[in-house]
Amino acid sequence: MEAYISALNYAIPFFLVLILIEALVAQKKGLHVIRGMDTLASLVSGVTNAIKDVLGLTVVIVSYGWMVDHLSLIKIEATWLVYLIAFVGLDFSGYWVHFISHKVNYFWNHHLVHHSSEEFNLACALRQSISNWFSITFVFLLPTALLGVPVAVIGIVAPLHLFAQYWYHTRLIGKLGILEHILVTPSHHRVHHAINDQYIDKNLGQIFIFWDKLFGTFQVELADVPPVYGVKKAVRSWNPFIINFIHLWQLIKDAYRTQSWLDKFVIWLKPTGWRPQDVMEKYPIQLIENPYHMTKYDPVYPKFFQLWSWFQWTMISIITMIIFNNASSIGFLGLLCYGGFSFLSIASMTMLMDKNSYALLFEGIKNMIALVLIFTSGDWFEINSVITHGAILIALYHVLSMIVVAYFHRMFSSVR
């Protein structure tokens, strides 16, 4: 956990600087590739994923360490060649996990959030899942385990492999010549995020594009087919919890509604989008048939509300990183409680962004919990040890938040 938090301390500022650079370059070129609230929703989703990962809320069925200890055929030292093998092995594993996430109904719920933005930019890369409760990565790391690649090597290479997938989420970089034949490039990944029929479920590689060419999932970006981004069943929400579980909820409803007992079980492992025939007829779902006729989710807000939403995200992010960097003093149970509170804060914030009538209720519960905890304990998850009078500042922030959210809730209710 400490290593991951340390990595976040460097990665988050780096990612934010690149997002800002992309926005400035796009503005200078007169390109409309970024929408403020869509970008904010991506950043909020990134925070929820970081919290989940720090708390380790994923069950690993079989650990990589166990496989190396029990299944390795040879033992090798951590030379530069071993690091290269680990990188290629992780990319091979990543391709197949990605493939399953696109092709299997249940696993699509893990991945949908990453495709939910109707834009394609660096910020959308941060839309990562909180619904992947168990990991199947170990299955496809079997080759590296058989070769005896040490756990420590995988632990070093895995974050590098993950962060190396960030840069190609952009529309500002064209095709890259010979690199198009070796690496996943922005052009390849634009295809991957598109909902055009020609592009669906293509270019599943993470670093190397040759996996797609080898396994038949490669598609070049066509000049006469501009990519349109999003998902076939538009989520129409900024709320990461809705986005993360909307497909799972649909599967649960379909499994409950169908009269076929067989379909109640097979729906989970059927191809993505498959529904029982009787349910499909009785409860049709509207899908995007022609991407070029799609209307993007883009509610109208006053400028002050947009600024307030950005302020809320900034406060949640800063407080979260302060708390995480003080994890040793707080303990895991304290971190778990703070993680739950942060999820409540994010839910309240994004519900208001969606103009949801329950936003005020969630905001009230959030602020009541915060103020009661502060005034009964005199602290806020040990923040006083980091910032002088930190708990008082947190209390004032929550009072301000309640007042401002009540104001906007009333404004949105009057025009609903």
C-alpha cells in the first residue's frame, strides 16, 4: 500500500500537467476535444479508483507469488532480460484480460467505465473501474510464472506497464509511421474507444499492437470513418458509481425477469450485450445505431456551479492524499472508514452534477457525519498531526459545502 501511495504522489501531478498541456494545445489549434464537466467526471472516477486500489478491495483468486513458488520450471535471476520478459508477459496477460472484458457480459461491467466518456482525451484514461472485485490476471501470467520471473520483478514492472498506457489517449497525435506496426499508438486506441461498427472490440493491445494482429482483433483507423466515442448504451451520468454498476444492474434485472432458468445462469458468461429473448422483447433497450446521430450528455450549468464542482473535486483529492500519506498513523480500519466517507462525498458531488434530486440528502448525510466526528473526537482522521487546526478547517469546509449545495439544489429543482 505504501509503495502505491508513493507512486500516486508522483503520478497524479504528472497526469494533471499532461491534461493541462493537452487542453492548452487543443485550444491553440482550435480543436474541441475537451469538455470541462466530462473531464471533471473522468478525474472524479480516477479518485474513486485510486481509493479502491489503496484499500486493496480486490480478491486475487490465486496469487502470482503462489504460482511462481509452486509452478515455475526454472529459477532465474533479476537481470535486464528478466525485466523484458516480465514486461512482455504483462502485456500478453493484459491483452487477454482486456479481450475478456470486452467479450463477456459480466466482465464488461468491469471495463465499461473506461469507455463511458463521449470524448477521447488524456483525462478519460483515468476512468478506471471500482467494480472489479476479483482479478483474473493470474491466469494469463502463467507463462511468466513457469519461467520463474520473480514476484519482485513483476511488482516493479507492473506500475510502469500501467502508466505507459496513459499517453495514447489523445486526438492530438496523428499516425506515427513505423511505430504503428509495433506499438499501440493514439490512432490505434482511438479505434478501440470508438462505437462505430467497424471499430467495436478492436485493438485490444496495451503496449504492443502485434497481439491484435496475431489474434485477429486489429483495425486501422480509417480516414473516411471518423471515430465516435462512448458506449452503445449511453450511460448519461457523471456519477462513477452509476457508471461502474449500470451494466451489472441490467444483468441482474434480466436474470430475474427471464422465464428461462438456463438463461438466468448463462447470461453472465454470454457475449457482451446478450439478453434473454423473452426479456429483450418485453423490456427493449435503446442502443446507439448511428453514432453520427448521437447526442452527447452535456447538461447546462451556470459558470459558478462548474467552478464549485471543480473546487469540490480539488478538496476531495487533496484531503484524500493527505490522509493516505498519513496512513501509518490512521491504520487500515481508519483508512477503510475514510474511503467509505470519500465515496459518499463523490456520490453527493456527482449526483448534483447530474441534477439528481437525492443529491441534497446525500450531502446532508455526508456533512452530518463529518461534523459529528470532528466535534466528538476533535480531529479528522489524524489530520491535526499534519495541518495545524486541520479538523477545524475541514469542519468549515463541510458547513460551506452544505450551504452551497442547498443553494444549487434549490436552483436545479426550480427548473426541473
